[in-house]
Amino acid sequence: MFRGLSPRPPLLKERGQGGEALFDLAFPLGYNKPVTETLSQTPGRAVVLLDENTANRIAAGEVIERPSSVVKELVENALDAGATRVEVELREAGKRGIVVRDNGCGMSRDDAVLALQRHATSKIRSADDLFDIRTLGFRGEALPSIASVSDLRIVTKRAEDDAATEIVVRGGDIISVTETGAPDGTTFVVENLFFNTPARLKFLKTTPTELNHAVDLLHRLSLAYHRIAFRLLHDGYEMFTYPGAADPLHAVAAVWGRDTAREMVPLRYESPALSVRGFVSKPSVSKATRTSQAMFVNGRYVRSRTMTHAFDTAFKHLMTTDRHPVCALFLDIAPELVDVNVHPTKIEVRFTRDGDVYSAVHHAVQDALLTGGLVPEVIVQPSLPATNSRAESNGLMPPRSALSSYARTEVELPEALTPLAPSPGAAGEGGVGMSAPFSPSPAGDARPAAWEKGPGDEGNPAPPAGDGRPLLGAGGADTSYIGFDGQRIGRLRVLAQSRNTYIVAETDDALLLIDQHIAHERVLYEQMMNGVTDTAANWGVVAQHLALPQTLHLAPREARVVEERREALARAGFIVEPFGGETFVVRAVPAVVANKDYLGVLRGIIEEMVTASVARRLLVPHEAAVIMASCKMAVKKGDPLTLEEMTRLLTDLAKMKNPFTCPHGRPILLSLPHREMDRKFHRIGPH
Amino acid sequence: MQAMCPRKDLYEAVQTVGRAVSGRSTLPILSHLLVAPQGNTLKLTATDLEMWMECSLPARIQASLDDTGDGEGFTAPARVFTEMLGALPDMDVQLDRPEGGNTVQVHCGRSDYKILGLPAEEFPAPPDVTPTATFTLPGEVLRDMIRHVLFAVSTDETRVILTGVLLIFEGDSVKMVATDTHRLAVRTATVAAGDGSATAVVPARAMNEVLRLATDEDAVTISLAQGQARFDIGGTTMVTRLIEGTFPNYERVIPTTHDRKLTLETTEFARAVRRAAIVARDNANRVVIETEGAQLVLSAESGTVGSVREEIEVAREGDDIQIAFNAKYLQDVLGVVETEGVVLELTEPLRPGILRPIGDGADDYLCVLMPMQVI
């Protein structure tokens, strides 16, 4: 429609000439637009000031990397404009066209024109919400950048205006500004992206890859802005839709599926300078990659080593290695304490006080896991407030001093920590984990309240050790009230078997009740999973071909996913061939599920691939089979066990990577800390 | 009614029909047996509403005055009744219902029981079977047929149609087909007497019962009707519901050509597979079969157990080949083939193979095996 407005060829030529000037200057500056012939033709020109179009294209090189960057900038604009509904439409993953439609506040005609100029809006109209740098840190660069490398059409209308404004821009030049009819809000239509930067165009990835970037992007945005409705269409297919909800858990469900959402535990941590909230999955839900972990700082998706490491440490005892829990973690921090202008796309951030962020995240996750049903309720109560978990770590000290002065605690602390200190696990956690990668900031005054009461802080003269100490203590607290880690198993004594079902045991700190079936199941599961991964690595997956190929009728979205992931399915043992439309033929299935409802298993996998397009793993058949097998082989409820058998089982269990839950996610052990028992019998406390 | 018969006969009959008693049901009557006089015999019936089993045994019947007529009987809980008969001494058992009602008195030697039952009218009557086809097979042939296909029946309840055996009767030939989508067994036989034509899918459980009930000497009459089938085996009648639905087009699965043909000695092959399976068990039962000149090498390996290599003699037509099968599927079919030799017809490593017997009845049986593939 707007093609008719201006003749294209002369324009292109004009742009081309502009480009020549750009390249021979830009190249030495490090902007790699390697047009060698223009370089050689112009050996010694004088230094000139870049024209605006050129400057925009340079900026575009940084900000607009791929179609999804366009989507990101435009959707963030929409969010800043107060939209409650954002719709994104892509053609060929955005390579051919991108439409972003919102119902936000819109722009006046003058503003819209101005917005296309670099730096104009952010500086001059700081009162204007749209480009307020405090919202999503928009620097006024994105829109002109996009405009400079594409055919852009903007249709925008404010509620108070009678007519909408339509602006057509090509390669950064405004072609026309007209009045038109449109609903309130703004629509951006981007076409022929990178038409004038062939190098960039050439390096675009395949459509599925680029599409994944866009889907991931919208997933993250809907997690961060759970009240906003998002919709992503690709070539007419609905790839993602989220209606917006007051409860952020709905966004989690939309992004990772309802089953995952059900296994999420809310987390919350507050301190004067920062707060952490969000959701983390129980250890029973985990992924092979980190793609299902989303971390946000002040509503902006970031990759932060500090946060990731703090998160991992909190999970260390619970997760099998190479598995990552699902999480959506939101850190709200005073803007002056974080620097977002590290990276052009603002994916990386720097914290003024790394240590604070680290301990906040660590505590938030740890508390969430302890209160969220992972470790059963008997021990939840004492561990709830951060201060109490400190007292808890001193389970070894004389009861009466537990709640008394911190001066006393300080004296006792070294003793309490001695058994942990020489162990490699504890050292890795406290020493390497803390002090090495995250050089501790000077003892913080903005430190969370809980820390200030920490004994290590006051007693230790050297700040670095002060930073390491509390964490070590926290780790110690963690393991001591579960009473069950590598160091302490030697002192675990089996006392009896109850109802031929539960093993009664005690540690130095607690009385334990262990479900024998679940414990054995966990042991067998981990032993077999190790075997299975070995086998899989050496010989691959064995697929059983079908005499009667089974047909699978799928929903359009599922069909597209299967089409794209056929190779991955095959690697998992499912050989699937398209059979026209949304129908597929299953030619072979993994031998481990051949005698089970293999179509059900396959459907489950497909569903998972659709709902969680970020989870790119297909180990399910193996794992499902192993879980089933381990459940069948394990000792049952009601089987009497000898003392030797029970001791062996607990020794094996202690070696497991996750001795706390069975593969189905049920708890293995209940712990009644001695302290808690003493309190219940009124041996300590107020009486 | 009063009836008398040897304890042993009654015990056997009760055990026979007891197979149809429902294990768990919300209908209490289904856990009972119906015992009714019929002329000079006692007729025992049990059902779980999927399968009805009737068995008659000769007895001395004395109708009492308050009996309303022929067929009036009583019910007794199957488990108690069976256990009681198993414990009684080997003498004549006298069943009596002096006061009518639902209580039966059992007298045997110096033992007296009063067993509480449920009203006989509550017992569900077997459905009327109006056959569209009836044919008779010697027990030996029928048992053989069932054995040849039963192992291939699917146990996956999500595809119910495959949990049964397809029975096709046409002209003078009867065919049984079973598949679990990984293998397919087809067995044909010629019928001495029969009329009509019909196709039915009989639940594997019913087929198992036929296999158990029929002796080689019996002549079994099979009547196929809409929704049900009846098997008359000696003095026992079994009626079963059929599985509804369309059985997959099995003929399309059977390869019509082959470029390689391996001739093997059945016992030797079966033994080699059995030995290889010990290791294969740990790796999805995968056994690799590879020809090396006049030798056939069977091998299997596992990450946790180790590996195995077996060599047997083979007569080969066509090129060398390497193909992998599920050891259990090979064992299943080799376990039912009774001929001295078998042939394995193959095309390519990822195409189906066919195992057939050699010699007598070579054309009557085949088993299609789908290969395994490592990805």
C-alpha cells in the first residue's frame, strides 16, 4: 500500500552512496561493514562528521542484531506506553515482516515524527512517559535504528486525538506523514529488515532459530509483565498467547506449562535496598539447560553471574549435577545501585554491591525451598526467619544458649563449624563459591538486616572473611537441620523400623523418619540413570520399528513443533514422518517404551515441546522408564528389613545427589531436630 | 431340589467355571456361581459379564415339591464353594435346599455346610448367540493355532483392538492374526466342517481359556455372532464378548518379497538367542544378527553387563546382512515353532523380517518381526 508513495530505485541509489562514506570511516572504528571495494577506492579522504542516517545505522548495528531485537525494542516501547495488550505478528520469523500492535497511549503527530530522530525524545521530552529512560532504559536510539535498516510504517493514535497518524519511513527517510483511521494505540510495521545491510541479512539464522529467539523474548516479557496480554503469531499460526493475569503464576504456567507451574514455590526476600521475588521449581522439576531460568532486574531480563551463582549454590545439595531448576526471579533494586548501561542491549548489568545481591538471592531461594514443602514441615517453623536459621546451625551447642546473646553464639560458632570446614564440599561452597568469583564489596551498610546480626560480621576483622563466613554458616545451617550430608552420615544411627515401612534413625542433630520404599527408589533411580546415560552415550537409543505404523493427528501448533524437531525426536528413538497436513506417522519408538503406551509418551513429549519451547530436551522416555523400573524394584512398604539392610540403604542414600525427594517428587525423609523435640517437651525456651 | 454327585467331578467343574468369576466387582452376584439342575445334569455358570463359562456334569437330581420347575437353582460364593469342595473328603456330595431360599446345604461324609447365596434370579443370563458362522476344529489344531499367535497380542490397554486375536473364517479356512505393532503372527488352518463366514476379534483372555480347556482329543465348535463368540469344548461352553473395532490391515504389513533368506536349525537358533538375551536384557533386549559366510553371529552388548557373541550354522541365500531384533520376540516365536528348521526372510536392516517354519505346514504360519535401530 505504501509502496506506491515513492519511487524506490532512486532512493536505494541514494542510500548506497551514503553507505560508501560510512564504510570507509566506520571500518577503522571497528564497525565491521566489510565492503572491500569501497575501501580500496577511497584511500585518503578527510575526516567528516557522520550524517544522521549513517549514525543511526551504526547504532542499529549494536541494538538491532536480528528480527527479535526489533520485536524487543518495539514491545518494550509498547509496555512503556502503558499498553495492556501487545500483539506481535511475524512473517518468516520476522525476516520478511514484523508487526507490533499495542493499545497504549499512542503518540501525537509531532511526537511520532520526533521519535524517529536520534536522541531527540529522550533528552527533550523527558516528561513524556514513552521514552522515559527510567522505564525500560530506552535511549531514544532504537526507533531511528530500526527505521534506518528497514521499511517502517507507524500508525499511532492517542485517545484524545480524532485521527491517527501514519508515517512511512524507508531506510531512515520519512516518505510521508498522513492522517488515517485507526484504533487507539500504536502499530509498527517493519518490512524488509536489513535490506540495506546485506552482511547482517546474510548472517541471520534459520527461520526456526530466529523464531525461537522471538518466542523466548515474549516468554520472558510475559513473565516480567504478567498483567499484560501477549500474543505472538507466526505466519498465521499462534505461537504463544497469554491473556494477562494478576497472579504471576499464570504467566509461569503459560510459559513453562501448567505442570511445571504446579511445582513452583514462591520466593520472597526483602531488605531495605533490594527485594527478591518470583518462583522457583522444586528439585523434582529440572531441565538439562538453563533456558528455563529467567532472571530480571527491575523488570528487565538480564544475565547475571552473581545471581546465577547465588541461585545454584542454594540448590547445590538438592540438584543432580547438570540439571537446572526452573525459575523466574525478579530482583528489585534501587536504580542507583545497578548499572544497566554495560551492554548495548542491556542484557548484562553491574551491581554496585555484588555481595548483597548474592546473599539476597541465595536466601530467597533457600527459604523458599525450606518453606515450600521440600523439607517436611516439622522443621519448617524454626527455619522461617533468617535469624532463626542462624540459631539453628548451632544445633550442637548447649540448648540454653541457643536463643540467648549473640556474643555467646560467636564463641560457639567455630566449634559448630569444625566438622564442616575440612570437607571439600563445604570449602567449595564457602571459600571458592564466595570469595573467588565475587570479590566481596566492603562491608555493606545496606546489608540485609539478617546479616547484621550474623556473628561472623561483627567478630571478624577482615571484610573478605566476613563475607565468606555467613554463607558458610548458612550452608551449615541448611545441612544440619536436614541432618544428612556426606560428612554426617557416619554418625547416622539406625534405631528401628516402624510398621515395616519407615526407618527410624538419628543423627547428632535430629531424629529422622525415612520412607524405605522411596529411599530405595531414589537409590535405584540414580544408579540406573547413571547406567542409562552411560549406555546412551556408548550405544545410543535403541528404537523398535513398528509393524503397524501409528498415525498421530496433531493440533496445528503441535504439528509445526514436530516438523521442526523431527531430528531431535528421532534421536530420542521416535521416528516420525509427516503424512500430510497435521498428520504424522510414527515408524519407530524407543525400545524402552515399546510395550507401554508409547503414543501417550510421545504425545506428552510433543505437548512439552509446545508448551515449553525453551526446553530442548528429549530424555523423557528413558527417564520415565527408569522411574517406573526403580519404583518396581524397590523394597515395598511392609517389607521387614534387618538393621544391616537399613544401614546399607541409608549409606547408599547419603551418596545420592538428591537424597531428599523420590523421582516422583515425594519426600524421602522427615526430620525432627533434637532442638525442636526438646522445645516440645519444654526442655528449653521460656519455661 | 436335591442333587448328588461325586465330589471330585463337582470340584473340577467348579474350578473350570471359576475362571470366569469376576475378581473385583461392584456387583456381588458376579462373585457367585450359579448351580442349576438340567435333566440329569447339574449346570454350573460363572461370569464377569465379559465371559460366561458353563459346565455340566452328570448328577442324580431329585426335584422337591416346592420346586417351580426345571432350571431353578441356587448361587454360592465361588471362592468359599471352591475351597469347601477342595477340603471335603472324596465321597459323594449332596446338595440340598430343603427350605428353598438362598441357603444351600452341603452334605458330604460327616461334614455339613450351610452356605449363604444370593437369589438365583439375579444371576445374569448369558447373551443369546445367533451365529453367522459355525465351524469345528480338532482340539489339537486349535490349541496349536492359539499358541502360534497368542504371544504377539498386545498388552497395551490404550489400543484395545490389539489386545485380541483376529479370527477370520471363510470357506474352509480359518485364520488367526495377532500383533502388538512390533511383530505380527499369522496362522492358517483348514476346517473339516463349517458354514457361513465371519470375522471377529476375540479377547486374548478368552483365547487363553480355550487353550487351557481344550484337550488335543476334543473337537471344538466355534460359533461367531455379532458381538459374541461361543466355544463348545466337550461339556463346557464358553461365551465371550468380542472386541469391537477395526483390526488393522495386517496383510499390508507382511512383506511380499525378500532378497535374503537364512535357513537355520530351530533348536540351535533358539538356544543361541536365549544365551545372547542374557546380556541383551540390559540394553532393550537388542540382539544383532550378522552373517559371516556360513556362520550366523548373534551378539549383544550392554553398558552394565558386558557383551556376548554366539555363532551358529546358517544356509544363506543373498548378500551378507546385519540386522537387530528384540531377543524376546525371537524367543517367543522360536518357542512355538515345532519344525526342525526355520527360515528368516530379510530385505534390509530397517525393513521387516519374516520367520517361517520349514517342512510340514510351512505355509500355514509366519511371524513378521520389526527390527531395532540404534540412533
